[in-house]
Amino acid sequence: MGCAILSQGTCDVMEPGYVALYHSGELERRAQFLEARLASCDICPRECLVNRLENEPGYCHSGRLAIVSAVCAHQGEEPAISGARGSGAVFFGNCNMRCVYCQNYQISQNWKKQKSKVMDCHTLARRMLCLQNELGCHNINFVSPSHFVPQLVRAVLEAVPMGLQVPLVYNTNGYDSIASLKELNGIISIYLPDLRYASDNWAKKFSGASDYVARVRQAIREMYQQVGDLVVDEDGLAQKGLIVRHLILPNGLAGSEESLTWLVRELSPTVTLSMMSQYMPMHRALRIAMLSRTISVHEYETVLQLLADLGVENGWVQEMGAAEDYLPDFEREGHPFLPRPERTEEHIPFQDAGANINSPYNLV
Ligand code: SF4
């Protein structure tokens, strides 16, 4: 899917900022600074203040070393992230949230089993090089990295002299510490945060994060300040910028109207959005009435109309009915995602989605 369908800026391929930070010594300084914070951990907004250098468990049940549950070329991300050869996904284990519907619950909320997935930073660096050189991935995509920022930076530091040169994607639930994000300035090229809720009540009830709304909005502001609007190369591949994901939940639980209005009116009208319709009642959500179904056509079309009313132009929307295609199985041998040859048709650019609903997206 080429960049002609997007309204973002285009550029020649850029050298990621972490290369210059490596050569100036700044990357080493940041790795050391972040690692020191593990002694009284405040790496994410939970601020547990446990000593992770001694493997004392905090809310995320994660110690000194990273937990890496899967490493693979991922074809199912947004077209600008996955491209033709896939995004080099590094799925970190455990999490600093507890979403009752988490589709990655096998690795995010099963910390006893994840203990066997501990990985030192040098090994992680070698796996990143494998994604870049052997699988030809367009980027390294750190999935659920909020509780492993120090280990991520150390792995990048190890990987640069090995030849790492692709952009880094920070693929997060958005419940991130501003202090940690500031240490990533210039290291991360593409921020890919969720914007899950507009209500702290629902965030507390369904994800265990009672201060989520303020935290995620501050985090997205910081990310946008660092990287700005999405910039793609001539093949339509993301080189730099912010893409905000919004998962539509049933019964209006995601607060789509409030969240998207905030995003467009208070952050930027040019922000790139990825609207996700893939919600499936997984994990504990099957036993919660308000979350026990997929979204309806009416809920989907209401959000599309909202995007039209807000004048959003940049991004993609998942087509309805694709929910099951996006489900991973981290206990399957080999790749957690099944091959999906029709992938590129599942993310529809806003302009094309607009053609179906007679909205201002119809700009082509
Ligand atoms: S990263 Fe883990 S231990 Fe540290 S503050 Fe967050 S939840 Fe607590």
C-alpha cells in the first residue's frame, strides 16, 4: 500500500537518531541513568519503588532483565509499519496494566510462566539484528515496552555497533512515565500509543489504571512534541512520527467521542489515527456483560461519522469483521499470528473509508 493514499509528509530515508546518540556517548549515559532508576523503580506511572536490580517484584512482576516472549516479523500492523516485509516485533512479557480483555493475556498477565522468557540485553540486540538483516524487517517494533525502558535502551546501545540502522517503534498502552519518555527522545522514531479510555472509572475497572486518562494524554503530548506528525518514505513506510491507536469498545466504553475530540482539537488536527475495530471478548471479558461481545455495525459507523465530523484526514480504519484475524496465540509453535495474505485490505485509509460513508474523508 503506497504513500500516495496518505496525506502525511514524505522524505528520503533518514538515519535514526540513536546512531548519533551512540557516537556522542549520550546513549550510554541514558542507559546508565535509566538502569539506576531500577533500584527504586519509577520507570512507569505506578512508581512501585521496588528494587528491580534485586528482582524485587512490583506491579509488573518484572526484574532486572527484560522478558521477551516472542520475536517475529509482524505483517498485521498498520501499512506504514508492516510494509511488504513486516515489522520486527519484540513482544515484551508482563505489563503495567491489567486489561480484562487483553488479546495478549497469555504473555501479559501470566508472570509465573514468563519467568522462563528472561533475556539479557546482548541477546536481545542480536535478535533485533536478526529481524533487520535476516528477515528484512522495516523497523524494530517494541510491543508493551513501558516497564522495560532501561533494558530497551541498553539493547539498542549493544545493537548499534552490530549494525542496527532501522527506525524504532514504541508500541505502548500509553500508560507511560513522562520522565522515561524524555530519556527516549531521539532514540524512538515512531510512537504508536493506544488511547484506550476517556473515563478513569472504566480505566480502573477494566484495566486497573485509575489515573489513565491524564497519564495517557500527557504521554501522547510528550510523544508528539518529540516526533511530530507521521513522515513516510517514498514507499509509504513510516520513518518518524506519531500514530495514535484507538480500539473501539462495545457500549461506548472507550469514550471515543471524548478521546478523539481531545486528540483532534487539543493535540493536533493533523495527527495520524489508527482506528481499530478488532475488539474480541477475550480473557476475563467473556464474563463481563458490557464487554462480552464484538462491536456492532452501528457503533463502528458512529465512530466513522465522528471522524468525518472532526475532519480527520490522516490514518486508517480496520474494516469490520476482521477481529478474529488479529488474534495472536503465543502458545502456538512458531509464529503467534496466522498468515494473512489479504492483510493490506484490512486497514482502509480514511480517504477510502470516507467513500463509503459520504464524509469529508473522501479526498482522493
Ligand atoms: S515498571 Fe513495574 S515495578 Fe516499575 S513502577 Fe512500573 S509497574 Fe512498578
